[in-house]
Amino acid sequence: MRPPPAPSIEFDRLSVRYGNHRTLTDLSLVVESGTLLVLLGPSGSGKTTLLRTVNRMIEPATGRVLIGGQDVHTRDAVQLRRSIGYVMQSSGLFPHRTVVDNVATVPRLLGVARAEARQIALATLDRVGLDRSLAPRYPGQLSGGQQQRVGVARALATDPQIMLMDEPFGAVDPITRRGLQRETRRLHDQTKTTILFVTHDVDEALLLGDRIVVLDKAGRIAQDGPPAQILSAPADDFVADLLGTSSGDRALHVRADGDVEVVVDRAGRPVGILER
């Protein structure tokens, strides 16, 4: 039997305030079932705030958030959070628990027996490309990239239909980051989970997103569309500046280098090769 499709997420005229400061204003947005939607924007644009309204870590001043048509405010906040995978930049692992116990955290909270939760955790480590020999180690004994993979594994351990990913790879080195990005894309293609992914990295947004929502400095939607459309037709100067298209930073050219065609940027720096 096929599992039910992942639910949609709807933000209905959402506004969020911190004291007298309004972060999001009357924002409406629908994230279709099974979409990997990237929230892109500068610091302070409300990306993380919007993400955290989904699991009720932040409550809106006005408006609603609906998952599969149900207002999240009608659900118990603790149970809601346990049903949603959540990955943050710092990995958020418990330093006093082993890798396997970290990954088994939510299954145990949901009442799964310890031995079964351990088997679930080990299988989930396999899914994210971590060797089971790491299971008895503690987070402090892992590299930054390994810690982030454990964080992803913990979020996946109960096969959530919704994943919230808040700049999860911002603190790791470029090589590790590319590997984690590829792994995220692969896992999404396999699971068809509905994913909200926050980043301020344009390249990451273009690589990962089925769809990109650009938020401006006032927390409004500046543009919403697939990556190719966002890149080829920025809605305004703000989006063009954010992407680097207004300055020509993303203008690429092909240059022959012996038998190889090298793609270079405006300054002549190589960024890739063309396959034949």
C-alpha cells in the first residue's frame, strides 16, 4: 500500500509581530504537497519566522497556518512538533546522548519500544549515508558534516510528511555542504516529503528548490516561482540585486580550453565544464 501523499501547507493572511515590530504582514502562500520550497531572502526578511509558524514555535498575530487544510492552532503543539521533521543550522543534537539515541529521540517520545526505536535509528543512519559504526559516539566526537547528517536523520526517523529545514548547512565547509545538498535532493526525490527550506545562499536555493519564494526586507513576497524563472526574469531590482543578475555576476560564458569547454563567469573565473 502506498503511503498517503504529503500534506500541503497554507499561510493565510499571516502577520507576525515582535513587540511593535512587524516581521511578516498579511502574507498568503500555498506550498503544494510534495514540494521542496525554498525561502530565500536577506537577514531579517522573516524566513525563519515564517518557517516556525508551521510547528507553532512562533504564533502569528493574525492569520492562520493550515496543514492539509487543518488550522495548526487547533492541534496540540507538542504532538504537532513531533509529527514534523525539523533541522536547524546548529544540528541541535543532545551532547550527552549517543548518535543512535539522538536519532531515536522522537520514536521514543511517540511510545516506540527502545529496541525498535534503536533499529529505526540505525536504518535511518543508513538512509543519510552515515556508517553504523558512528552509532555509539557522541556529537562532540563527530565532524560538523556528520553532526548535520545526524540532525537530518533525527528529523527523518519517523518518516514525517513535512520537513522544516532552517539554514541547515550554513555552518559546514563548502565540500561537505555540497554533499549534504545532494543528499537532501536525493532524499526528497525518494520520499516526496513537503519541505520548507530556509537559506540566504542563492546558489543553494537554485540547486535545491522546486520553487523559490523570495522575501524582501519588509517580510513581503517579492517573487514566487521555479528557479529558472526567478533567475531569468527577476520581478524587480531587489530580486535582481539579491541574485546578482543586475551586476552581471551570474552572466556565464563558454571558453575553449584545449579539448574541454569551460564555463566562466563575468570575471573569467571557471565555474564548471560542459559535458558532451
